[in-house]
Amino acid sequence: MRDVSIIGIGQIEVGEHWDVSLRDLGARALLAALADAGIDRPDALYVGNMLSGTLGSQEQLATLIADWSGLRGIEALKVEAACASGAAALRVGVMAVAGGTHDIVAVLGVEKMTDMDGEEATAALMTAADAEYEGIHGTSFISLNALLMRRYMEEMGVPQEAFAGFPINAHANAVNNPNAMFRQALSRDTYTRAPMIADPINLFDSAPICDGAAAVILCPADRAREFSSRPVRIAASAVATDSVALHDRRDPLFLSAVHASASKAYRQAGIGPEEIDLFELHDAFSIIAALSLEACGFAPRGQGTRLAADGEIGPRGRMPICTMGGLKARGHPVGATGIYQVVEATLQLRGLAGANQVPGARWAMTQNIGGVGGTAITHILEGQG
């Protein structure tokens, strides 16, 4: 197996792109990444997307984007793993390069969610849950996460206000990210006065519906410096799963897939959580941020909110997370999110994160979650100087 490196990155601003089609969103990010790597034509394109068929009546998406980008004829496949589709596409790309099937691979995450109204988008997102045992009762992902958050608060003795540090940190970091959807700081007072959308989840505990696209270019690590002076090695790529339905889990407050995928990634990279310099976690909801920190070994059980409360999750804290705004403030275009995380981690490891730069960053971890922890995909990246 060959080591794999990232040699090019591209992204577009997350937001409501009413005047841009799904294929255009994807092509813009893809061509930006190819230009960054100095590549005209990759051997293959893998596209992470969750909702193109449901919201856009468009399957054959990877082939469509390849053609639209001037790459007609290359291998092109769409990859789906609910909200973890972006990281799943990256996983496929890593395996293709590591196994010697291809030398130059493009991986794109793209999603267009705002052309439909909120109810349609919410229903589409719920297809990542157990349709026969959860969806049939009219639940939504907000309500499922609200159940998790309420149980956490009761069992761990944590008040709702204890989660404030997660969105406050995300918004503070998004201020300096030109590609973020919400570039406004958030005060604690504004958080506590926010309306509830599914008690105890308030408006600022939930990531927004939005559009976006991001891309990376991969090649064998021993060729990386042919294309980039600051390549980033993918030191680990790991996937784990749990039951899709919350009620089938032995302990709903322990994200076992998150723990398992992170543990596999640590073993692959040959490091432990104490060596990770920054963590782009999947903060679709504040409760998932807390549970992910605990499952990945950054905080004891029931103490995930303490890292945020103690100011340890900012760019100069003990465990920086969501360094460019995360899902909450950069935005969560679901199939693209996993690639945005990797693009942002690559900027950190290249030393190009500007005001949000984590000093001396060498190891970055990204984690993309499908459903409410049903699929977890973890990548560990190493800066190459």
C-alpha cells in the first residue's frame, strides 16, 4: 500500500446559491483544486453527495460534474454515506491511490439544499435515519438530537447553558473565514436568549441548511512534491458504524462508531489523541460536539462541555476545534462537509489559516458523521513542511 498526500485544495463560499446550479457549484470547487495542484486532468473523480436525487432529481452526479468540468471520459462515481458522504468519497479516493489503481484522484463534496423549502429539506435529511422505526413517527434530526441532549443534561447534571461555548467558538472562528456562511461573532447573552427549536436545542445549537462545494486532489506521497511545496500526508483513514436507530444502542450517550473510527485512525497514524493539534469535528448540533470530544479521548465522559467552558477549544487552546467555523458557522452542506473539514485542516497544516492559525500545527484530525452517529469516518492528516 502506498502513502497518500493532498496536493491541491479548492472551496467555494458556503451560503444560499440561488443563481448557481449543483453542477456549477461542484465544477467551481473542483477546478480550483486542480489549479492549486497544477493538474489538468485527474485519473478519477469521486463525488460525495447525499441529496442530489431527493432534492435535485439528479443522479449520475459525478459523471455530470466530470463532463461539465471538461473531464469527460474519466472514471467518475458518486459516493453516499448520509452526512458523512464527503469523507466517504475521500476514503474511496485514498484507497484508489493507496492501492495503486490511480495516481491522481480528485475528490469533491457538493450539496445544494436551499432550492427547496425548509420542510422538504428536513424530510430529505431524515432519510439518513431508520425510516421504518424513526422516520415513520414524524421525528426529525433536530428532535433526535434534542432527545440526546436532554438525556445528557439529566444523566451528567449539565445545564443547557453549558453548551454555549461550542457555537460561540464556531462563530468567533468564522469571522475570519471568507468562505463561512455566518461571519458574525456570537455572545453568550445572545445564545441564552435564542429561541428553542426543539427543547433543549436552541437556534444556535444547530447547523444551518445551505449550499456548498469543496475539493481535494490526491497523489502518492512519494510524488507529492512534484505538485506542491507543502503537501499534506493522509496518515489515517478509518470508518466504523453503529445502529442507525438511537433506540437500538446499548448506550445512546456513547458514540461507539465515533470512538471506533478514531481508535482505528490513531493506530494507523501511530499517534494518540494527545498528539492531535486540531480537531475538525462534526458539530451539526452542540450535543454532538460534546459527545465526539468524549468518544475520541479528548475529555472524560460527561466532561465534554468543560473544554468549551474553560476556553480550551479556540485556536490557541488545548484542543482547537472547528477552527474555521465548523458546521455551525461555516455551514453544513451535508455531502460537502467532510471535504470542507479536510480543506480547512490542510490550510492549518500549510500554515495558511490566517488569524485562526493553530501555532505549530503538525497533526490534524477530521471526523464526518452520518446520521446521529450511525457512520463515523475519521482522517488524520500530517503536515509535511
